[in-house]
Amino acid sequence: MKYPVSTEEGNYDLVANNIPVFFIQDAIKFPDVVHAFKPEPDNDIPQASTAHDTFWDFVISNQESAHMIMWIMSDRAIPRSFRMMEGFGVHTFRFVNEQGKAHFVKFHWKPKLGVHSLLWEESHELAGIDPDFHRNDLWNAIEEGHYPEYELGVQIINEEDEFKMEFDILDAKKTGQRKSFR
């Protein structure tokens, strides 16, 4: 999910994933992650981006990615529908208000339909029947007037409380306990 917003200072893009953590903390490793996902250059196989040795070589060489791997391998990794998928802003942002007071902010989207996933076997069957299942499901739901709805939750932490947390709130590989915002 990507939500661009135009401001007087420029565009503000908020990228969200369906998993709350990321593979790396150090941005210098980002090209390595991207290359690890790509198919082999000589034959462009496999298209299933993480189904080959290059990706797993990266994981083994970068133990910091273990948390993300646990999410990817969980039942949360294959949403039943984009309309039933939780969204996470992954990174912690620093917002400064007009008075100059800074806060750290994290974004979370909770689907009103609840979070539901496909079983491994279901995902294989659907991929064989309709490789575009998720896009078709979303398109058809919107066409029928069943618009996806999400609650946007925002965690706000005073800047001075940054080091009072039990984890590094700026570390995209980790997530703190999320309290319900209902």
C-alpha cells in the first residue's frame, strides 16, 4: 500500500506492508535485499522471488532478518483478501508540531473485516485457478459496493520517552506490543 500526499513542502509517501517488521536496519543493505529476491539472471527463474538459494544466502548472512522470516513463514503471510489484510507503516516517523515539540509516530491499518489468511493448500489451489485472485477479489468487491474499510491507528510516543521503551523504536526489524486502538 502506498499513500502519496501532496504538501507545500513536497510529496509525502507512506509505504505500508502487511508485515510490521523489515529485513534490515541499515539502508546500505537494501540493494542486497533487492538482489536476493530477483530471479537468476541467466534464465529468469524462479519467479517466486524467495524460492531460491540467493534469498536464503542473504538470510543466513544477515541474522537480523530472522524476525521478518518468522512473519513471512507464518500463516499471516498470505492474506485471504486485501480487504482482510493488516497494514503497517514499518518505520517510525518523527513528527514536529507547530510548537516545535517532536513525537515519534507509527501507523497501523486494521481491516474492519478482520485479519484472515489463506492456508498453504488454499493458496496453491487459488493460484492455479486464478493467479490474480487477490486483485479480482478487491476489484469485484468494489464493483459490488463492498468497499474495503480500515481503521487507521497511530502510536504516538513523546520524543523524550524514546529510551524508556524496552526496544529501539527506530529499529524497523522490531515491533513493540501494539495496543488496540478501539
